[in-house]
Amino acid sequence: LLWAWLVKCVMCLFFLLYYENFFQSDSLGYYAVAKMDQQFIRNLIDGKLVSGFSGRGLSVYKINILVFNYNRIVPDFLADSYHSLKLTFSMVGFIALYLLFRASALLSQKRNWKFFWFLILFPSLLIYGSQVGKETPMLLFISFFTLGVVGWHCRRKAGYIVLGLLGLLLCTFVRPWLGGLFAPSLVVYFFLSSKGTPAKIIGVLTTGLLLLSSYNFLKYKLYITSLRDILDRLEFHRKNFYGGGSAINPDVPKLSGIGDLVMQAPSSIFTALFRPLPFDVPSAVGFLSGMEGLLLVFLFFRAANRTQIKELAEPLVAWALALVLCWATVYGYVTQNFGTLVRYKVQVLPIFLGLLIYLGRSRSEDVELNGSQALNSPTLKK
């Protein structure tokens, strides 16, 4: 863990200096706004950490509010340092990846440190999990959600359900629409994991209430009252996310109904999960991002080659698959800039990587593990 934290510190205090010098980001803006002393800035963000979540309208100052309140807590010599703030966010991202590693240990019943280092050194997670911005707390909240679902599946303890729902609530705090995108995965999980018809009905009804709550929240928070409002908002964000040197520029017609979104889903999912590919973005950083996309394509085909259809019906596999596909369908259509897309992908990238590695594992290891467990069983010893 200390070696992994050293890697994060080197990225945060050395490599990110060059990255931030050549590429614009919101990181310095979050720090600068929170440090401003003008009274109108204080009136804008002071005391609105909770009201920004529960109040109407979409607040864009959530990270400013968090940084503002963070500066009130820490000593002045830390509050005055941008790099200290960066280290704090980097530690948040580090904790998130460790919790995801703990979730994998619960599922596999062993500590696979190779998977931990794979998460730590994966370029997008290493860069955007060390910056001041929304992606770092989103990583932490996603890790709460993931650990809660995996822990409940493996241990059946109520505390994991609380942790998972807390993670889902916090994800909704940062980006209100994520509750509606992530909740369907819980419907799939509870339906497949519940044994017996009554348990399935209870699971579906519970997650149905969660979906209804998500809809009511979107209706209150984002003024969405119909399916047409959802489609119009998708169109609005798609136009806003277009532009820049890494623009995708697809020839996509306007959505006339939900059927058009479904028809665009295969292209949207591929774009959101695997692009940019090499030479999609004409720059050195774009080429490196493309190599990362190429690695994801390789992991996908390896998983597809080793996976049987029936394995996709495993509750946790189906949950992760539903979550990733729901997210990718919307974000692949809306986001029309590769630079923005790479950053947004961090929201689901650890779950997607875990899914690809789990499905792409060698099945002979499972046979050896089951065989050793059988040899050590009390019944066989008797």
C-alpha cells in the first residue's frame, strides 16, 4: 500500500504538473473559487452543501462547496496549498481503488494484488483519480456502491446494503441522473439472486420503488416530467459536449423517440467503452488514450472467448453488465468529445475492468480451487 501511495504521489506532484500545463482542466478553478474572499462568492456557496443536493435546479458548484468546506477544516498552511488539495483528492481516489480491491477479494476469496496494481496503474484511473474534480469523489462513491452490492451477495449482512445505498445516493448527489442509470442494475441483480417467487417479487418491488424515487428526484431536480423531456435533455447535452480538437463529430439524427436511442445503442456503447482508439485523436496523449482503448478491446475479446452464455446470468455479472450498458448507452450518445469521454469513463471503468477480468479468467484455476476446497472439506476427511 505504501508503494502504491508513492506512485500516486509521484503522479500527483510531478507528472500532473506537465499535464496541467498543457491541458486545461477545472482543477485550478475549483481551488481558486473556493479561495476567493468576495462576499458574493461566500453567499453563493457557503452553507449550501445540503441545499445544493435537495434544492431545485442543477447546481454546478458541488466541488467548489466541498473544497470551500475542506479549507475551513484544515489548517491554513494546507488550505493555502493547491498541491496539498491535490494530494487529498489523490488519497480519496486511492481509498476508492483499495475498496474496489477489497470487493474483488470478497468475491474471489483471495487477495489478488495483481488486480490491485492493475487498478492503480491503469492510466485513466491514475490520472483522473489524482486530480481535483468530480471524478475522484465519484470513484469513492462508486466503490461504496460496488462493495455494498458484492458484500451483500457474499456475506448477506445488512451493513453492506446500507453502504451500497449510501454510495448510490452520493453518486446522485454529484450527478443527479446517475441514480436513474444505476438503479436498473439493482432490479436485474435482485431478480436473479432472489430464490423463490416471493423473494423475486419483493426484490423487484423494492428496486421498482428505487426507480420510482429516482424518477421523482429527476422530476424535482431537473424539471423532467416526460420521456420527451429526457430526450430533449440528451440532445441538449450532446450539442454542448461537441467541439474541440478531439470532437467525435458523428452524423447522428435528432431523437424522435426512445426507439432512436435504442437503435443508436450499439454505436454509443462501443464509443463510450472502447474509444478513443489509436489515431482517433491526432496527438501524443490521444495516441496513449487510444492504446488504453486497444487494451480494453483485447480484454473484451478474451472475456468473450472464455465466457459461456449461462455465466452472464450470474447475479453479480448481470448486475455489472446492466450497470455498464445503461451508462454507456446514454454517455456514448451524449458525449461528443473524446477528452471529456475519457474523463467520464472513470465513473464505471473499475466495474468494467473487473467484469472483463473476471469473465476473462482462466477456468482451470477455478477447477483447481474447487478441488482443493473439496479435499479439505470436513465430510471428505471423515
